[in-house]
Amino acid sequence: MAYLRRKLLCTVAAAAVAAAGLVSVPGTASAQSATASGEVRRVDASAGRVTIKHGAISSLDLPAMTLVYEADPALLQAIRPGDKVNFTASRENDKYVVTQIRK
């Protein structure tokens, strides 16, 4: 019982510190976003996914890689594999989402 009480108090304290903006607690931070460039490898507009090979994106703590992003299907209509693109992406609840993309 004492263990559970300590754990609850630690969780409440961590949430209070995060709310004060002093540290980031996973799942409580607002979305981070960044602009980058890369090459489209795959597009699945019907599923709302685009695969982009890009360099490091330090604002999102991403090394250079090929990553599948979620995206609004309407953003992907004119995008094709092989296109060089500039895009804005955000991390929302442990998912990466393209919010803007252009050739």
C-alpha cells in the first residue's frame, strides 16, 4: 500500500512540474513541429501515410532516416514517389504527422 501511495504522489508531482513547464513528461507535452526536406519513397493517400527519406530533424529528435508519417489524404494527392519535398511535421502522442508538404 505504501508503494502505491508513493507512486501516486510521484505521478501527481511529475504532472504538476510538467504543467508548470519545468520538465517534459511523456504524453503530457504539446506537439513539437519542425520543417525539413526529403525525398518521398511511398505514398498511400487512402490510408493517409507518406514515407519520406530525410536528414536529421533535431527539433523532433530524429536522426537521418526513412520514416512513415501520417498525413491528411488531401495533402498527398499531388505527391508521388521520387518527389523532392519540403514538409512540416509534428510529433503528436508518439506519432509523426506531416501537416504541410510541397514539391
